[in-house]
Amino acid sequence: MTLEDAEQLFKDYFAGKPKIYELIESSKELVTNQGYVEYPSGLKRNLNGVWSSDYSERNKALRQSLNAQIQGTSAHIAQKALILVDSFLRESGIDAKLVLTVHDSLSISTTKELAPAVISATEYIMTHLPLDYLTIPDENGDPLYVAMGVETEVGYTYGDEAEYDPELFASFATTKGYSAYQKDKKRIVDMHDNKLITDEENDAQLEELDSRLDEYKSIK
């Protein structure tokens, strides 16, 4: 690709996304003027490399100008959720505890019987975070709270977690059985997605898997 082709590719991409282009350019202008960006939490990220005589350092700071604001705000949201969820679990006395965080994910250990209640409470906390900057004016100027999206998975171990289906999960005797079923189902779907098996083989294997569903449900 020539330089001209590459430049045209960018122009074509942003032609349909003028607001995103405007946001990127305004972030570059902001960091060029002040040498840092500030997060809604009040913390600042030093990007004074934008004033460097080194071309690569200068462009690195420009590239980070918007990304730093997005990542910094996301981190603040995740940390707020972590603190509130941990406080809830400790103060409620429920048999559950926060054991691990990975980026914006929280890993909670509890029993299968308590899992639905713990999940419900955790999802509520994470979608009702008391952060001022999550409330923005709508098209009429009225306050609109922007709730964070939450995806929940359950698993017998951290490595075999799968999408949480409340009704299906409740029908299993143990989380171990639920994880085993979902893991075997994912293996079939992955093989099909990677074109290692045909559509017919995929359907046949999924049908055979579901024929043994009661076996998975009875795993202790």
C-alpha cells in the first residue's frame, strides 16, 4: 500500500464517523497545549513527550492522548466496582468472597446455592455505580444515567468459566457438572468455527452432547 492509499483509507474510515474524528483531534490538541490529560476521577496522566523534539515520542504522546482518557476512566470505574462489591460481600456476611481481579473483571468464590443471589447483587452494584460522570444530559437536557454493561460467567475453576444461564445452571446438581457441559459444548462450537468439522458434524455432535445432558446434570 502506498502512503497515499493509506491516507485515503483513513479518510474513508472517518468520513462516516465525524464525531469520533473530532474527539481524537480535540484530544491531540488538548495534550499539545497542556502536556497531560485528566481523568474524571481527578487523576492526571503526564504526556509531556508531546513537546519532545523526537518525532516518535511526540507521536506516541498524541496517540495516547485519547486512549489514556478511555483506559484511565475504565480503570476508575472497575476499581469503584471492586471496592463496592468487596464491601458488600464483607458486610453482608454472605458465604462469598472476592478472590481475584483481572483488568475489569471480578472473580468471586461462593457456593452453587448462593451463586444466583451473589450474581444478582454483584450485577446490581456494577450497573448502579455512584459516579457523577456516568450521568450525562440527554437530547432534552435531562439527566441520563449511563449504566455499565455487565457480563457474567460461572465455573468450577477460573479456567473453565462459561456464560451464566440462570435457568440451565439451576438444573445442574453442581457447578462442576455445568462447567463440564459448557466446556464440551464450547469445544464443538470452536471446532466448527475453525472449520475443523462440517455443519452436519457440528449438529450431530451437539445433538449427541445434549442427549447426555442428564449425565452432566447429575455430576457430583
